[in-house]
Amino acid sequence: MKPWIKYGIFNALIGLLIGAYTAITAIGDGYFVVGIAAPLAFFLTGGLLWKFIVKKKYDVVKIIITGLLTGVISHYLTFVI
């Protein structure tokens, strides 16, 4: 399996945990969608950023930048989805 897919799946699992927690603890209706949108957003953002930034050269700075950008962009993308 390619490294960017592994990173995307790892991020999707984190997104699933965050989305499930948000859906369970949120006050109001309609937050169940976050449990679906968060893993999708985390997988797409994390995988694509890993593919385009880190590529095959594992540099610590690039990995840290990828992680930070994944968190910021996937948060926004979750609410767009």
C-alpha cells in the first residue's frame, strides 16, 4: 500500500473518532453528519497533502507541515461537506 494512502486512512480513523465524539456530545440536530464528513475530509486532505508535499522523501519538517495543514484544511473541509 502506498504511504499516502496509509496516512490518509490513519487520518480518516482520527476523523471518525472526532466526528463520533462531536455527533454524540453536540447539542442540537444534524450533527450526525459530522461523523460521516470528518473521515472523508481527513482522508482526502491528509492523503493528498502527503502525496504532494512529502512524496517519497521523508523529511521531518515536511511531515510536521503536512500534519499541521491537514488539521487546518480538513477542519474547514468537514463543514463544507
